[in-house]
Amino acid sequence: MKLNKMTTIKVSTGVLTNVDGSSQFECRDTKVLCAVTGPVEPKARQELPTRLALEVVVRPAKGVPNTREKLMEDRLRAVLTPLIVCSKYPRQLCQITCQILEAGEDEGEFSQKELSCCINAAFLALIDAQLALHSFSSSVSLAVLKESGELVLNPTGDQLKVSLSAHTLALELTDGSKKVANVLLLDSNGDFTDAQLLKVLQVGEQGCLEQAQFMRNFLAAKITDEIVRTKVNDNGN
């Protein structure tokens, strides 16, 4: 699918077995695989008496996790926690693991593209695991180019290298993913003006809304396909 005639994204769910939910999200040259297990019984140190506990793990495409991935885990947890109806699962644990397959950016300098894809992949995996959610979510990355000052939605790794600033935006959406309810995350690095940041929010909001509609259409088509296959199997029996 072409997003704003600039970005190609690919989505799939149920890609793993032996987990409660899974998804794969690909945007340009960045690809993330996510697995969700739970709700399950937690260890005593992880248990929260009135709500669901989240264990979030981010694994890099190369090497072993370090402080960069720990920071991504903290931001991913902060985005997902308000979306989940945590009060429905007291004293239980949900494990969310994101494996970055292709970073699509200089991992020593940037993490915006990977974080955005991790957010989208984790949200789709939560839906696949059938956890109760308050609302929908969508995330995009953006960059302001150095020479032209152009704002690029979901930039390539090469565009990030020549950017003045890079941003990750994640929004909570309601009303059929047509209305923005909350800004879940705005992570910005580099040099930018107030006017540029406002433009990031405006362009990012439009990108999130369009991407959310694509994700909803994908989920609706998959549910319809599963219903049809179930009916065919029932008739065959």
C-alpha cells in the first residue's frame, strides 16, 4: 500500500505459533516482528494487585541489547499501557517481545524508524492476542531534511543521515480511527524550530490517520476471511 504516495507498508498477523498473538510490520526498509504472550501468571516480583503488568523486550537486528534498546522498551511500554484495559487483568502478566529484523537506519545514531515500527507491530500483536483495548493506535517517523528543509514522512535511512531533526509520533485514535484522542509519544532529536515541530504534528497526524485506516482495513479483511473459512469448514463437516 502507498501511504501519501511516499511510503510502502506491509502488515501481517498470526505469523508465529506457540504465542498468543504475533505480527510483522514493515515500513520502507525497516521490519519488526512482535510476539505477545499473555495474560499469564507472573512471578511474585512482577505481580501488580489491581492491574496487568507489562514485560517489554526489544531485540536489535544486530548484536545484543544495550541502553539504546532499554530506552526503546521504556517508550514502548509508556505508549502501550494507556491503550490496554489493564484493570481487566489483575495479578497477571503480558509479555511483549519485538525483534527488529531490519533496522533501516544507522543504529548508532537513530532509533526513530525502529521505535515507530515496534509500536505498530506491538499494537497489532495485542489485537491478535485478543487483549481488551481502550482505543486504536498508529505511529509514524518523520525527518526534516538539511538542505531543503523538507519534512519527510517515514524517511529512508539515507534521508535520516542528511536530516536536521528526526521524530517519532504515536497517537491514540478513536471514532473509527478518524479522531485523535491523545498524543502517546512525541520523541524528537536534532535541531528544529517551533514552527517545524508544529508541522511535524500536522503531517504526522495525517500520516497516522491514513496508516490507521489501512491497518483497520487489513484487520477487517482478515476477520472476514476467517469467518468465511469457518463457515466453509462447518458446512463441510
